[in-house]
Amino acid sequence: MWLWFAKLGSPKWFYELSTKWLPWLTAAMVLTLGVATIWALLYLPPDYQQGYTSRILVVHVAVAGTSLAFFPLMAVAGTITLVWKMKLADMVAKNAAALGAWFSFITLATGSLWGSVSWGTWWEWSDSRLVSMLFQFFLLLGVVSLRSALEDSEKAAKACALLSIVGCINVVVIKYSVEWWNTLHQPASPVSMESGSANGPEFWIATALMILGVYLFLSVSLILSTRNEILQRERKALWVQELLADTKSGRG
Amino acid sequence: MDSTALNKPSTWSAFALTLKRDLLIAFKRKNDIVNPFMFFVIVVSLFPLAISPEPTKLAEIAAGVIWIAVLLSAMLSMDSLFRADFEDGSLEMLLLSPHPLFFLVLAKNIAHWIVSGLPVVIASPLLAYMLKLPGDSYLTLLLSLLIGTPTLSLIGSIAVALTVGLGSRGLILAVITLPFSVPVLIFGTLAVQSSAAGLPAGGYLALMLAILAGSLSLAPLTSAAALRISVS
Amino acid sequence: MDSTALNKPSTWSAFALTLKRDLLIAFKRKNDIVNPFMFFVIVVSLFPLAISPEPTKLAEIAAGVIWIAVLLSAMLSMDSLFRADFEDGSLEMLLLSPHPLFFLVLAKNIAHWIVSGLPVVIASPLLAYMLKLPGDSYLTLLLSLLIGTPTLSLIGSIAVALTVGLGSRGLILAVITLPFSVPVLIFGTLAVQSSAAGLPAGGYLALMLAILAGSLSLAPLTSAAALRISVS
Amino acid sequence: MTDTSFQHTPDNSPLFEVCNLRCERDERLLFSALSFAINPGSALQIAGSNGSGKTTLLRIICGLNDGFEGQIRWRGFDRSEQSEAFAADLLYLGHRVGVNKVLSPLENLRWSAGLQVKVSEAELMKALSDVGLRGFEESPCYTLSAGQQQRVSLARLRLSPATLWVLDEPFTTLDVDAVARLEQTLADHAEKGGAVIVTTHHKLELPKLQRLTLG
Amino acid sequence: MTDTSFQHTPDNSPLFEVCNLRCERDERLLFSALSFAINPGSALQIAGSNGSGKTTLLRIICGLNDGFEGQIRWRGFDRSEQSEAFAADLLYLGHRVGVNKVLSPLENLRWSAGLQVKVSEAELMKALSDVGLRGFEESPCYTLSAGQQQRVSLARLRLSPATLWVLDEPFTTLDVDAVARLEQTLADHAEKGGAVIVTTHHKLELPKLQRLTLG
Amino acid sequence: MDLISGIQFDSFAEFLDMGGYSFNVWAVYGLFVVFITVNLYVPVLRRKSLIRDLKRRQTLAEQAHGAEVNSAGRHKLEEAEGNS
Ligand code: HEM
Ligand SMILES: Nc1ncnc2c1ncn2[C@@H]1O[C@H](COP(=O)(O)OP(=O)(O)OP(=O)(O)O)[C@@H](O)[C@H]1O
Ligand SMILES: Nc1ncnc2c1ncn2[C@@H]1O[C@H](COP(=O)(O)OP(=O)(O)OP(=O)(O)O)[C@@H](O)[C@H]1O
Ligand SMILES: [Mg+2]
Ligand SMILES: [Mg+2]
């Protein structure tokens, strides 16, 4: 167990393993995303209420669901950073924060685009998922901002780890308090997400496939940026120097 | 066992010493006391200018405006917590002292709240009057602020401890902590709004007390950990 | 006359050098760019939570809320102007340089506005939408902010120059400058509110332009004098 | 104070010991396989060129920096197991002097010394006049010159019950007089059974001085 | 650069002259009836115990502090009438080194030297490697040690066309090597017809050194 | 599996129109594509520039101070002269 952990902590080990896995993951990602997109766009039958716009939901639901994974992921990575001082965990956490902000943003954007069809408004404060996603976005940007503010990279790693753990709890707290606030304010328009669309099984299969694809995309993107981070931080290590000597300029 | 241990001050006296020192510094600087208060007053008085001077409209927004102004003033006043100590090296002394950091951080937090939070709370009824807050809700406003502002300070102190090395951190502090204070803001305004509408507000206040209790035990611990990170 | 004078860079090139340096620092720090913007967005989004999520109520307060949030973000972002330079001694270098301080201060002001004011202005229409600002007034909002934020920066820079030696000055800056920026706030909100009501807003914008012109010529001069006082 | 005022270590292991220390910053190796021990009554000067890692080493020794590998032992035990006892017996003066600008030297010292030991007002005043701040006890510290502020922090040395003193360039900004007095203080401390670790670029003259050169 | 690279003063009045200077701070008299003159080719060390007013005097000389009485003359004219010419011909390095932490040494120097003189990139790089910062040119300054940051500011000395150098404790935090190199730089500057005013507690060895002791 | 008849649209124009909601649907998919490509392409670009930069530094280091690198991290412990 400890040996395995120590090994996983080694950026070199991760770099080499990911070199092997990356092509397969990328292929799987392209395949699932491709199939899911084509299916959703071409084959999904129109919803009886909203017509073809349920195509939006396929993307929205997939991205929204995945974006909820970031704070738990960062909190776990943060714990590993703080307790075991594992550099790799921090490299993942660093890139996860920025990617998570992207995911939250796309959730907000796709949600708005869907809202403009189904509710007739792009933004509505009286929905707890919207508001709490907005604040998750802010919290993630806060982590990114803290990282860029702190100059010393070791300090930044630990500070962001702590903030991610505290933030993880807070995302939950915000969600419940906003939900409660909304039930008290009794939304004027019929603005519940659960209310509407009775979507068929095809919709859910396409969505499931899309979720899988988005998760694969998340891992590929995270791995790619983590590898860069490894090269950057370990640039003085012998194995990186050797690796550089082997690669042609700009390729590899 | 040894003379060192005999002569060592108790944790309690270190707590008191730190509290006294921080209050002394604040009273010498005066700015730490006056500014949060002034900021609060000025921000509140911008709203009638920017939105509308009509009493009915003001009454509708009064609770929210006061709470937001309190929130901002609390967050921004945090900037002075730990800053001077970090810059002059006293923070290293605090970390290397033979007492549990939890209590020393708590002492600094309490001193800071007394100095920057309390005056704002005391001034709030006056500003509530200027914004025509409905009459029944003054007590609730006062109570909710009395419970809410220490919570905000405690939350803020974590962020302060994380960013203690930064030169200008007023904004980043606000950016990090404002999302965290959303629950306090929501319950605080709900309490005031519901008592303005003649409904009971005790439930919200109880909830806020629970949040306060939670942060009172967890926040100094987290701040202490954050300080250790920042000073290293 | 002498070799020194031959090799001396022109004031213009000192201006450009300083502008470039400040932009470079901002781009390296990133926070100076992101934080005012984030603060603005977060503060605006607290209002629906604290006041009411109802679109009609929001529409009424939208213009005022956006202007107040812009004002606060502009004032608080000023904290970073001159701070690092004072702390590391670069400010003394600036004062002792053989160029008119007016232009060097202006260069720093411009760099600061590009970095912290412009992003806020650009984001404002989106937030106006979220607060349901009536549709016709977006252009006026944008224009009024485009004229108003540099004015606020210039006013703020005087206060910054006066308080440059203070450790935590976020609040005191706001306290000093907010009263001075009331005219800008009033004309800015009036412009937006009147164009939301379908009335012409050009008059207010012209007034704001006049204020901008005035502060563009006077503020850097005053800031330069204030800097000399603070550094001595 | 006599020799007995300092706690003795079990089974004659050294007071403070560092084994096989290694530290990298920004992937630049500062030192590796660094071992030394220091005993009551002795002094260690850490020398080295700029950027060789002296400050970093001192901060590691005190526990302010944990970016290192290796063992640090205090009176024979691992330092992390003894952190409270270690803190009670350590005095660190860093690059930044730990002097609040608005407080007076007296108020500063009351707090900074008071965290570690119970002191009376008379002792505080005596310590301040010993470092040459008589007449400045009640002036706010922002009116003091750089060297005078450094002296405020040095007053702590005269009150602290700590055995191990860790001083980072304590001689900077001091005038010739004050330098001599500080050297005497260090020698006295060592003589009474204390231990001193100090960095300076200055040529130290102390009895039983070891010198560790980094870089 | 040869001797002719520095501007000559009319009718042989001294380069820089202070007459009957008097300064009080906080009702404490720092100095009065202080007069001295400094000519091209010479150096002046200002000595004195801590708090005797060395930093204050230097800031008065540069024009950063105007809390004084007396005359200050530059090339025979009142300094205030010549403030621009004086600024172009003055280089001041204070206690605080004027090095931005996020910028690299190169970027720092590009600005700080560039305000006073047009310099090429090659000159900048050369100046940095002359002060021993080769390999650190592009690292952000917050990763540099105290002495390395001091060196960044010293690199300005190698580029500046100024005749009068005013340096406040430039030797602090420098290692032995760097101290020797800086002394050499000061001697070279004086030899080339420049003038140096410097405070330090350190024993300076320069040709044609005057010493002024305050307090 | 009939891949052709399963398609919900009779013409390409109809496909583009998405039942009248073309803006929303295509904006979502457009964003989605941008989102994915940016977050894959940026790391790839960064990798290229990083490798170029690291190689440049490697050669610089070799030329300038190859020997100095090895001297880092050494230290020496001695008794100071003149002790009693
Ligand atoms: C926590 C983040 C979110 C999650 C997990 C999420 C998930 C979902 C799911 C599963 C649905 C489908 C519901 C159904 O089929 O009935 C949905 C619908 C929807 N979502 Fe989200 N979403 C999130 C955030 C957002 C945001 C931020 C927005 C807007 C900006 C948004 C706007 C919508 C809209 C308008 C619908 C359609 C509701 C309806 O059919 O009435 N969602 N979302
Ligand atoms: N801001 C200030 N306000 C009032 N008095 C001051 C201030 N700064 C310094 N002083 C006083 O002026 C005197 C001289 O200070 P100065 O900094 O010039 O001394 P110095 O000779 O440079 O000493 P050091 O060797 O310690 O650097 C001191 O006695 C100090 O008390
Ligand atoms: N915050 C930091 N991040 C990364 N590297 C750092 C940091 N601080 C210092 N370093 C590096 O660590 C090395 C040692 O720095 P340190 O401050 O310990 O040197 P020092 O021996 O005390 O030097 P000086 O004599 O100049 O005080 C330097 O090379 C510096 O580049
Ligand atoms: Mg050092
Ligand atoms: Mg001085």
C-alpha cells in the first residue's frame, strides 16, 4: 500500500504511465463523444413539449453532472498534498481548479441557453441549482486566484489544498441554504428543473454516453496539463533532461 | 522539572497578553476602529442616492442593504488582521511560541471583532432607521448582526491566514470569502425580513447560532493551519 | 552640452517604459486583473440573495446596484496602485527620476485602469441582464461606465498617494474617496435610469465627460504632490 | 542564572542535532547530507555566500519551514515529538525583527518576551536600557532608526529563558558599539550553558565557535 | 568612460555642498551647523551610532526629506533651482532596494536603469552578470535571497551615468566577495571623476575617503 | 440498424433549423466544441512551447555554467580558529 502510494506520488512514474495510456484514452474519448454527439443531434426524437431543444439538455446534463465532481476531486487531492506531501496530487489539483471553472462556466452557459427556451429567460435567481452553480464557479475561481496570487509554489499548493477542502464543505452548505431560501421565496414562475420534460429512454441513453465522454475528456485534459506541469516543475531532474534530449524540438 | 517550565506563562495568560496587545495596537492606530464603521455608514448611504430616496422603496431593500454593507465592511476590515504581524515578523514569534496556536489565533480574532465588528453592529439601528426599516425588526436586526458578524470574522480569518504574505489583498480576501458567507447573509436577511413581516425569526437566529458555534471551533483551527502554511 | 544629457531618455520614453512595466507586473500577477472583476461580479450577485429574486424588484434597483458595485470595486482595486512600489523602494526611484512626475504618475494610472477598470466595464452588460435591467439602457450603462471608471481611478489615486505608507488601507481608501465619487455615481445612475425610462441621457454623459477631463489634468498633479509628501 | 538553569538532556545525546538534512528550493539543491550537532556551551556560525541557504537552514531548524528531508533531534528525541518543549526552549530572531511599529519598545517587549516567560516591568526596563534604548522606551517604534528597531528585538535575548538561540544576521544595521555588546551577550549565553546558532557575514569571535560554510 | 564623461562645474565650486544644515526629528536634535563639500573623485563615508541620523541626512541630500534648515548646493547653484539636472545626475539606493518581487532581475533593471539612461539588453545582461547574478536573470525576484536582491539594485551602479552616488548601507546582507566587489566599484567610480556618499558601519577602504561622524 | 431512416430530419436545412431553435441548439454545441478543443489544444500548445523553452535553457546551461551546477549543495563544517 505504502509502496504503491510512494510510486504513484512519483511524477516520473505518472508521466511514463500516462504516455502509455494517453492514446487509448484519447481514442475512447473521441469515439464516445463523437457517437454521443451524432446520436444526440441526428437521431434523438423530438420531445413532445420542447421539440428538438432537448438536444441541449444532453450536453447540459453531462457537463453539469461532471462539474460537480471537481470539488470532491480537489478536496481529495488537497488532503493527499497536506498529509503525504505528494507533489503529483497538487499538480492535478492545480489544473483541476481551472478546468472546473471552465466546466462550471459551460454549465451556466448551456443552462442559460436552455432556460431561454424553456423558461423564456436566460437567468433566474429563484432556482437553487443555478445560484449554487454560480457560487461554485466563484469558489473555483477563488481557488485559481489564490493560486496565482501566492508566489511561492509550495505555499500555494498547501494553501489551495486547504481552501479546496473548506470549499468542498461550503459548496454543499451553499446549495442547501439557497434551496431553502428559494422555497421560502416561492418562485413566481414555474421554474423548477424537475418539473418539465418527460424525456424518453433514448434521451437518457444518449445522455449517459455523453456523460461518459465528458468524463473521458476531463481525464484526458487533466492528464495533458498535469504532464506539462510535471515537465515544468521537474525540469532540473535527470529523467526530464534525458527526455528532452530525446525529443525533437516541439514534438514528443 | 526544570526552571523553564516553572517560569513559563500559562496558555491563558498568553491568550490574555495577546488580546491586550492587539486591542492596544488598535487603540493606538484608531484607523482599525473607525474605518470599518465609516465604510459601513458611507456604503449604506450610497443606496438612497443610487437607487431611490423614496421611503417605501428603501424599506423594501433596507434589510438586504444593511446586511450587504455589514458583510463588505467585515470582509474588508479583515485585511488588517495579521498583516502588520506578518510584515514585522511577529507572526513567526506567534508560531514559535510554546502555546497552542488555536488560542492565540482566537485571541487575535476576538480582539479584531471587538474593534471592527462591534462598532458596526452598534451603529446598525441608526442606519436601519435612515433606510426606513419597518419598526418591529430592529431587535432582530441587532441580534442577527451580533451573531452574524463574529461568524463572518471567523470565516474571513481563514482567508486572511491563507493570503497573509500578499501586499494588497483586500480584493482577493473578498473574492475568496464572499461566497463562503452566503449562508450567513441568507439567514440574516431572512430573519430581518420575516420579523419585518411580523413572522417569527427565532428559527433563523438559532441556525445562525449553530453556524457561529461551528465556526468558533473550526475556524481558528483552520486559520492556525493556514498560518503555518503561509509563514513557511 | 554633456554626455549625460545626450544619453538621457525622453520623458515620452520614460512614460512608455513605466506603462509597460506596470502592465507587465499586472500580467505576471494576474490577480490585479481578475480580482476587481470577480469582486464586482460577486457583489452584484449578492443583491438578489439579500433583497429579492423577483425580476420586477431587481429591475428597479439594477442600475444603482451595478454602479455601486463598480464604485466599490474601483476604489478597492486602487489599493494595489503604488503599494508594491512603496514597499520595495521603487517609488523613491520614481520621485528621484529626472522626468516630470506628472507623466509617470499618469502612466501608472493608465496602466492601472486598463488592468482593473476595463474588465469590469466589459462585464457590466452581462450583470445588467442578470439583474433584469430594462433593455434600452445597456448602451448608456456601458458608456457611462466607460467615462466614469477612469474618473474614479483618478480620484482614487490621490487618496492612494496620500495613504501610501499604510499597511492595510483598503478601507481607508474607500472611506476617503467614496464621498468624492458621489457626483460620478449620481450622474452615472441618472444616465442609466433616464435611458431606461426612455428619456435622453446625453446630458448626464456630457457632464461626466467634463468631470473626466477635469480630473485627467488635475488628479495626476495632485497625486504627484501627495506622493512627495508621503515618501518624505 | 547559573549553569543549572538549563534542562539537561538524557543519556548525553547532544542538545540539538541535525542528521542528513537535504533541501531543495525551486529544484535548486541548497544542501544535502548535512549533519551537525550542537551542545550546551557552544556556538555555531553558519556562513556562506548570498543565496547559499543560510536563512532557509535556520527556518528549517526552528520548524518554520518543512520543505526538507532528514532528521532533526532535540535533546535526543525527534523534534516533532517534542515540539512544545522545543518551542519553550527556543528563541528565534529572523530577518524581520518582530517589532510592531505603533507600539513602543516597552510594549513590544512585554508581549514578545511575555509569551515565553513571566517578566516584571523592572526587568523589561532593564533589558531595554541594556541594549541602549534608554529614553526611547515609550516612543512608538516607527520613530526609531533601523538599528534601534533591531535593538528592540535584541532586548529579548536578555530576558529569554531559552537554551537555544537561533539568530539570522543579527548584526545588520548595528553600530560598532552594539556589535561588540551583542558578541558579548552571545559569549555569555554560551558560557552559561546555552547554545547559539547564528548567521552572519561578519567575522565572529566567540569561544568554542564552530563554523559551517554552505554553498 | 573617461574623466570627461562627467559634467564639470562652473568656477570650481564643489560638486555638492551642504552648509549649516540643521535637522530635528520629534524634537530631538539630530545635527546642526553641519557643513561639508564633496568633489568629483572623492568619497564620503557617513558614520555614527544607530539613530544618529545617517539615513535622515542621506534623504535630505537627495531631496526626499525637506524637514531641515540650511543650504544645499549642486555645482554651485541652489539645489532646488537645479532639481532636474540634479536628478539626472544622482543615483540613490536606500534601505529598501527598489526591486519588484514579481519581476525578474532583468525586467527590474530595464526599468530602473532605463529611467535614467538608454541601455541595450546586452548592457543589462552584462551588468547583472557582473554582480554575480548570472543564471538568475529571468527568475522572479521573490525567489532570490536577501543578498541576491540587494545585488539586483547594485547592478544599477554599473549602468548609471550619474556623477553623485548616495548609498544607504549598501553592504548589508552582502557576502564577503560581494563586499569586496562593491568597494572596488566605488573606488572605480571615484577614480573616473564621480563622487560617492555612503553610510555603513563597516570599515571602508577607499582612496580619498573622507569620514563624517554624526551623533 | 437503419442509420439513415433513424435520422430525425428530412433535409439538411431542417437539420440546421432544429425546429426553430437553431440559435440555442447550435450555440450549445458550438460552445461544447470550443470548450473541448480549447481544453485539449491549450495543453498541447503549452507542451510545445514548454519543451522548446526547456531545451533552450538546457543548452544555455550547458554552455554557460555546466561546471557550476555540480558545486551546488556542498558544505563544510570546521572549528573556527582562535577558540579557547
Ligand atoms: C448543479 C448544477 C446543475 C445540474 C446537476 C443540472 C442538471 C440538470 C438536469 C439533470 C436537468 C434535466 C432535468 C429534467 O430532465 O427534468 C437539467 C435541466 C435544466 N437545467 Fe440544469 N443543472 C445544473 C445547473 C444548471 C444551471 C446553472 C442552469 C442555468 C443557468 C440550468 C438550467 C437548466 C434548465 C433551464 C433546465 C430545464 C428545466 C426544465 O426542463 O424545466 N441548470 N439540469
Ligand atoms: N519617521 C520618523 N519620525 C520621527 N523620528 C524619526 C523617524 N525616523 C527616524 N526618526 C528619528 O530620527 C533619528 C535618526 O534616524 P535615522 O534613521 O536617520 O538613523 P540612522 O543614523 O540611519 O540609524 P541606523 O544606523 O540605525 O540606520 C532617530 O533617533 C529616530 O528616532
Ligand atoms: N521563496 C522562495 N522560493 C524559491 N526559492 C527561494 C525562495 N527564497 C529563497 N529561495 C532560494 O533559496 C536559496 C537560498 O536562499 P536563502 O534566503 O536561504 O539564502 P541566504 O543564504 O540566507 O542568503 P543571504 O546571505 O543573501 O541572506 C536562494 O538561492 C534563493 O534563490
Ligand atoms: Mg538570509
Ligand atoms: Mg539608517
